[in-house]
Amino acid sequence: MLINFETQKSVQEVRTALEEKAKAKGFGVMAVHEVSNILKNKGVPIDYECVILEVCSPRHASQVLSKNAFISTAMPCRIAIFQKDGKTVVSTMAPTAMLEMFQEPQLKDVAEEVEKLMKEIIQESI
């Protein structure tokens, strides 16, 4: 399941706000991928701007990785920011939906907390 929001802000405005809000909520910004620029430089451009932020809460990461190392394949949380139909879209995968793949129901509370924080980070950034 995807969590999607739309805004009239530019991709770069949202990116800056997301980085600030993520840090304010205890998440670290692990990486920023300027996807549209990377593809353009590789000779295979796309016709819209796209940036992906990877963010991670160390406290939550430690909790889930202590239970199941395979969950690391779904980490860190990724937030995509791209243009679509004249609007900027901010999208991320729901941690609760991703957790189902790992069959770890005891981590539901952690996934729900991360999902709530991710929604707050995005909503406060748009």
C-alpha cells in the first residue's frame, strides 16, 4: 500500500522540508537520489523531476532488526517526490503493509508508529 499526498510546492521545496521534518522527528537522512538528474546523465532521461529520500529512525530500526535481519531489505524508508499532472506527489510505502511480508506480527506496533511518523513528516512538509 502506498501513502500518497499532493502539493503545489516544487519538488525541491518539498525535499528541503522533508529533510528538516525528518530530522526533527528523530529520523536521519541516509541518502538523497536525484533520479531524474542521474537518468539524464546516463543518457536515458525522464520527462519529469524525481527525487528519492531515504530516511531512517535509529530507534525503530534497532527494534525491528533485533527481531529479524531480513527486514533490512526493506530499509531505510524511502520517500519519492515527483511531478505528475502539474502537481508534486509525495509517496512512500506503508511500513505496516511491508511488515506483512516478513510475518512478524509482534512488530505491528513499531510499524504503526513509524507509519504515523512518516505521515506526519510528509504532511508537515507539503
